[in-house]
Amino acid sequence: MSYGSEKWIFNKPLIKKTAAFETWCYRRILKISWKDFVSNEEVYRRAATKPRLCQLLLARRMRFFGHIIRKKGLGYLLINARTHGTRPRGRPRLTWLKDICDHRKISRCQALRAATNREERRVMSATL
């Protein structure tokens, strides 16, 4: 399920699908039929857990971001690349770095600085 999740852009439909998949897995583990009227809260209560898959995937993405920034290789160049010319009409595409900054509610400079600082990086990559 999580293969390559470090490079995903987490929009609302993806978060909903991830939560639905996690709930479906718990229902399969607990042998709860889809015909039974069992709420998701009841499923998590029976499993003695809470939804965590999305937070784990986001934490993996933050660790991967820190790895790319510290390496200063091709990934670092691609993240910081600027293109010349004008953009096409319509809404601008959501980039991976913009998604990270929006998720943590920080600016681009703060994200790049936090990736190089050990304490800030640990706070950023901690699960929510």
C-alpha cells in the first residue's frame, strides 16, 4: 500500500481513499462483513486503535524530503529548479514541495532550513 508514498501529493481524495483502505483492512482482520451495520468508530474500538495510516505516510514523506535536501543531489536541484516563460491558463499545478509546505503550514524557506537542522527535522517528521 505504501510503496512510493513518499512522492505522492496528498490531496483530499487520496486521504479519503487511504482512510477507507485502512478501515477496510481492519474490517477484514476482524471478520466484519460488509452486510453488518458496524460504524467505523466501532471498528476502531474493536481493534483497539485509531486511524494512523495517513499520518504514517505523511511522516515518511517528511523524512524523504529531509533526505533529499541534505543530499544536495539531483533531487535537490529538481526541487529548487525554476522554469522560464509563462505558465498555461488555469489553476497552477500543485507541486510536491508546495504540498509539503501547505501540510505543515510553513514557508518554502522554513521547510528547506528545517530539513538541514536535526531538531527541526525530527519535529517535522514526527507523526501527527
